[in-house]
Amino acid sequence: MRPRLPVWLRKPQTDFVALHEIKRELRRRNLHTVCESARCPNIHECFHRGSATFMILGNLCTRGCGFCAVPKARHPPTPDPREPELVADMARRMNLRHVVVTSVNRDDLADGGAAHFAATIRQIRRALPGAIVEVLTPDFMGDLRAVETVLAAGPDVFNHNVETVPRLYPLVRPQARYDRSLAVLAFASRHGGGALVKSGLMVGLGETPGEVHALMRDLREAGVAILTIGQYLQPTRRNLPVAEYLAPERFEEYRDTGLKLGFAAVFSGPFVRSSYMAEQVLREATAAEGRP
């Protein structure tokens, strides 16, 4: 039996006007957002604020992670070469000050889509010279040359999520490896040219507090500066069930532990997602590190 949804996870979804307006503009450009494809519970709030997380390289993922609602395909279509420019155009239309770009996994591509990420960053820079650019990348199958390609384009924030504790990888991320994700983050920390390195995880999948604390220590050792922790919510019946709904107090405890470990910012709460309130989280992190 699935655990009952607690009151603190019942979120109203009311702003349909903003939702449909942004969706209409996205469809005009044949663009996708992780907000829609992953069925994010914050979509109404974020679209109301005029914010969205762009998902590039199409809408079909080559991996089958147990937690994710994004559609899957072994051989997705070739990426649209116009997509980087269209993302930049949409970001300019939305007048974004902080642009977040993520992607599906494209293990079918030689570089995992790294050059497409870099092109998108460069197009956003041209369209919005003053904007912060944050990327949330896949692990590129551990190809650090691909990571270097993304970093060379100059993102302000480089994010790659570990998603869960190592013990649960075969269940949650069967085509990924925990050590590979840590290697990507460590490389970005060493070679990021000043980019802040960020990572995130979901809780409520069956992990223990001790495992979460150990994961946080691993991320700090890898050079991660910003950490996000949110409650896993089953997006469809085909996805993994929720093992536990954590009380808000547990999220506060994780935040306190993370700050004691030396993270510049820890955004921890039931509705926290990697790119949720990203601009605010970055301000907190830069203030903690004494950056302008």
C-alpha cells in the first residue's frame, strides 16, 4: 500500500492562464521543458513567475530511470540544430535573468549532446548578455571531454544530480553509476573556470539518514558548492512507488548538516527540485562564498 500523501505535500495548481500562455509559446518553437515532461509539482508556481527550465536534445530519453516520467526511446531523432537559438529566443521573450537548461540523456550521440549544450549556452549569452546561465547535465557516460566541452562555453553554474544514495542506484538509476557522477562533479569543480558546482538528490526512496549524510560528505569532497534535496513524488503509476514521505523537520536537519559540512547553500524541502528557485539559491551561495 502506498503511504498517504501528507498535508504539507498537497499543493494547489491554479494558474492555468500562465501555464497555457507559456506552453503555447514553447510549442510554437517546438521546445520542451522538464517542468512539463517530468511532471514537476511546481509547474504552476514557476510558470506564474515567468520561469521555466528548458530541456534540450528533444523529449525522448535513452535511459529508463525508475523515478522519471520523461518519455523513453532507444533511438531518438537527431537533435534539432535550431534548438539552441530557439531556446535563447524564448529566454529573451521571457526576459529571464537566470536561465536553466537541462536535457534528456542522449547516449546514442558520440558526445552525449555536449556540443549542443555548449551551443545553447553561447546562444543565450548572445541573446541575454547579462543573464546567469545554469546547466543541469547528464553524466555523458563518464566522458570528461564532453564535460569539458560544456564548461568551455562558460556556464555560471554546472549542475549534475546524483539523485539518490549509492545502494539504490540499481533500482533508481540502473544505467548510471554513482562513482561516475562523482567524477563528473569533481572534474567540473577542478576545471569549471569559476562555475559553481551543484548537485541534488531525492529522498523518500528507501534511503537512510546515515546514507544521506555519507552522500553529502562525498559531494563536498568532490567540490560541490550547492546542494538541493527534495521529496520524491511518484509521477506516474509506472514509476517507482514512494517508500516514505519525510516530515519538514527532516529536511531542516539535512540542511543544517549540509551547511556544517561546508556547502555554500543547501536548499532542502519537500517541493525542492534541482532548478526550483535557482536564482535565489545562487544568490545565497554567492553571498556565502563572498562572490559579487
